[in-house]
Amino acid sequence: MVKIGIFGGSFNPIHNAHISFAADFYSKLSLDKLLFIPSYQSPFKERNDYQIDDFHRIKMLKLAIDNFPKYDIELFEIMKNETSYTIDTLKFLNLKYSESKFFLLIGSDQSVKFHKWKNWQEILLKSQLCIANRNNEKIYFDNNINEFLIKNNIKIEYLNNEEIDISSTKIRELIKKNIDISNLVPRKVTEYIKLNNLYV
């Protein structure tokens, strides 16, 4: 059975913490393939002034993972052109990659509101949930989720990864202030941002 990792997000822009999370995710879960899935519209965010053209986000993703042959980009959520729900993506992937086991990566900051995700019960049944340390957030689940995990004998995987203090919001703010970001994002992405005058 093929083990496929799912790493979703706005990637606006993709940065070194994303790459580090992906590396830990891929190696610790012994994945066969890792899919980066850029969202069109998160249910918890708005497409605002900082949300650059989807083409640029996809291009930067491609540049960032170019040297990783087992990494790929899935454009299902972008092509849907509407609010992105993980359960819909999982259903699509189950059809596209039959006979595969899916591992879903989320940050510890998202665990607190996981009970607000659409059809979270089905998500837990269709994928193995994996949690990465993010923003020094404590991992916390709603009681309903804890009860569901116990009832269905579901275990959560924890990456126990090194905490890296980088965020896309921080990067966009630094760019607007004309502060160097070359140590925060992959080199090719830095060059692309400068060449296309993004986030200024």
C-alpha cells in the first residue's frame, strides 16, 4: 500500500519552516509520496490583499520542491475555485490514488479548532492525523474528538519536530519593510519574489 502524505496550506509564500515540516513528515512516517496542496480559500481565512495570484503561489511551490523527487503539488483545491475543505480533498484523493493510505499533516495551532473542521470525524477515519509543533502551541483537542479517538481506537502521530519561528505573515511584513528574507525562504523563492515584485 502506498503511503501518501498531505500537506495543505496557503503557502503565501512557502518558506523554510514548511520545507522542514515536510522533511520531518516524509522521513518519520516513511512516506512514499508527499503532496503539497495549496488552498484556494481556507474556511478560517479570507482572500485578502496579501493573497497574491494563485499562479505565483504555485510557481513558488514548484521552485521550492524542485529538488525533491518524491514531493508533488496537487491543484484540486485551486481548480475548485471555492472554499477548501479537507474532507472534499480527501474524497478526491481516495479516488485518484486508490489502494493508498493517507497521512494528514496539521500544525499544533490547528488542533485546538480541529472540531470546527467540516466532517472532522470522517477526516479521522479516512486519514492518519499527524501533528507538527507550530508557534509553541500546546496540542489540545475538544472532548468530542478525544472521545471519538478512543471509541474508534485511533491514534495521533506527533512529529516532535524542532520549532522554527517563521510564518508567511512575518515574511510578507518584512518584504513591505524592505528587509532581507533570504534566510527565511528557499533561494529560488527569494529570487522569484524579487523578480516579480511580490508583497510590496
